[in-house]
Amino acid sequence: MEILKSIVAFLVAIGILVTIHELGHYWAARLCGVKVIRFSIGFGRPLWMRKFGADQTEWVVAALPLGGFVKMADERDDVVDERDRGRAFNNKPVWQRMIIIAAGPAANFVLAALLYWMVFVIGAPGALPFVAAPPVGSPAAAAGFLAYDKVTAIDGKDVKTWGEVRLLLLDRAAARGTAVIEVQTRDGRVGKREVPMASLEKADLDRDFAAKLGIRPYRPPIAPVVETVAPDGPAAQAGLKPGDRIVAAAGMPIAEWTQLVGIVSASPGKALKLIVESGGETFDAEVIPKPVIDGNRSIGRIGIAPKIDRAANEALVTIVRYGPVESVPKAVGNVWDMSVFSLTMLGRMITGDVSWKNLSGPITIADYAGQSAKLGWLQFVSFLALISVSIGVLNLLPIPVLDGGQLLYHIAELIKGSPLSEQAMEIGQRVGFALLIGLSAFAFYNDIYRLVSG
């Protein structure tokens, strides 16, 4: 069922984003007086087709939903009727052709800005960036971080949530630079912490790099008090009940729930002795944690859940909301920042500073689509905005089979004063197609690797 939900969410997302992209090309073509023969969402065999308008444009939904196209009258591709020659794409001025090509990615950027605007106006929930006590010897500890420091800005950019903190830290980490982090301490004092990223390795960026730096979200301490017990689980078989407090495990005193989790997780299939307080009295219990596969390792579980202080957790969550007017520059700025970030990360992949494992394909995107949809419609809208920016950026790359490559041809035509030769364009198309297939294959390999390795 989860896989089905992810597939549906993926198809909805791709359907919306591809439609908007192709509508950008379509509207620009009509504005420039170019005849549109077919507007297709998807490739391959048509599943649905209708003809509309004076030109009887074919509107198609095809079987393979990973893209789309707008077919225009063009003498380079097909015979054009004499009365339509003036409306053929190849006979339009070069600046009009460039507008038509650029309109697709531009439509994705506009859609992303509109979606971000919606999110800002409605208000998106996010975790407040309070920092947990850093591990001894970590870069964060050396920088002077203390428990419950609140991050307010990174390198001069204000932040309100952990999501914004992680994004800015990732950008700095990829460059192996030093992040200047402004914080507000528990007692209200304002200070700066400088965290060098030089110790990070390329592989760290594929994992929780912030935790390696010692920068982790603060979580309210959870008392080792049992709230629920799974029937027939190891804890239930040992006699544990809701309301019991775990005093010790494997001879170690237990003050917080995380200590108990660490001991149990590290003991799959091994007998553990617990000291339990129940109704003012204590008793000894022996449990054998059930082995559970987590990624590529086995961990222990005994079938209990803690009593959570929901009020304390809710105090760590905020709603980021702006007025309708204020949200406009915020949304446009978000699109710009994400576009620059995407290009920067791609450039660092090429130079080897960032692993190519970060390249994702349709399986990973489908997984994220399903996860965001499960969290709520506002999270799904944020996901759509992010992917829309990615599609806009991807299509502007100077690869001949993409919009960016076509724009490159037309820029060359402007400089040269005449179109490139058919031979040069054909070579470019072959190279571009091979490059795109290679990138797609690598992204698909990464998807499969993530599924297999967990």
C-alpha cells in the first residue's frame, strides 16, 4: 500500500510539473505565432487524445509519464504546408525561438514561486533550531556550543527552522568552509560560534554530516517510563506494564529513555537484565530483545514505547508564516537560492568535492513524493516547489537535447550570424543524448543502491 501511495504521489507530481513546463513552451509558441501540432504529456503510445482549436492541435496523454513535448511546425523535421511556412518555428526570428525554448524552464520557476508563496502565506510548521549538548571533542564543542543554544543565523542569513539550518550548513560543508553561526543562549545572550568543516570527508555528506560536526537538534529528555507495551513482545513476556519505570539495564543506571534504547538496540537476541520500578516497588526482569533489521544491521527491540511529554515537544515547533505581500520576495528568493544551490552542488559533483551518490532518479523522487504526501498536503506542495525548481535548473543545463542546449545553439547562431550546420547539430544531439542517458542510468543505479542498502 505504501508503494502504491508513493507511485500515485509521484505520478501526480510529475503530471503537474511536466504539464506546466510544456504549457510554458506552448503559450510562448502561440504568443510568437508558431503553429502547434501536438501537446503531449508523456511519451510513447497515446492513452488519450483530442483535437482542439483552429489549428486542430492534438492534446495527448501518453503511456510513459516521464516527460512531455510540444511539437511545432518546423521545416527541419517535416514538410510544412505553404500557407503555414510563416508560422514554422525555424522561420521565426532567433530571439522569438529563444523565448519559446526558455519559456518551459521559466514556467517551472514561476510555478515554484507560486507554491512557495502559498506555503509562506498559509504557514509551514518547522522545528525550532535549538541545539543539543555537543559530544566532547566535536567541532561544535570546540566552537563553544552549549545545550539549548538557539541558532538564529548562519553566515549572516537568518534562520527560523532546522530545515533552513541544514540547508545552509550543507552548502558550507560542501565547500569545506567555516560556518559562522549566530546563537541565542538559554539565558538570552547573543554570541557567535565558528565551526570549521575541513574535517568532513566526501562520504560524510551522504550521511548526517551535521551530527558528525556535533550539531544536533535538542530533544526534551524522555523519562524511562513505559506508556505502551506490545502484546506478546519480549517486555510483555517479562511482565512489564504501562506506567513502569526502568531503573537499570545490564547493570547500568537509566536516567533517560535514550540510554535504554542504546543498550537494547546493541543487544539483539541477547538476554538483558532490567530493574523495574512498579507501584512503588522494584523487581528484576529478564528480556531477550527481538532482532530487527535496520538498514544493513541488526538491532534489538523489546516492544515498549515511552511516555512522551507532548507539551515540551510542541514548544519546540514553530509555524513560519508571512503576509501575502511579504511572501512575494520570500518566495522569489527561495526559488533563486534553491536554483543557485542546485547548480553549486552539481558543480561540486563535477569537481569531485561532492559524491555522485547524491544524484537521485525517479525511484527516490517517488519515495520522497510518497513521504511528503503522507505528512500532509502542505508538505507535498513544498516538495512540488522543490522539484519544480530542479526541473527548471536541469532543463537549462547546456546539454543539446535539453532546453539549455537548444538555447546554446541559438546563442551560437546570434554570434555566427547564421544557424549551425546540420552536421554540427547532429553531433551535438548524439553527444547530448549519450550524456543524458549516462546521467539517467547513474541516477537509477543510485536509486537501486539506496533500496538495497537501506
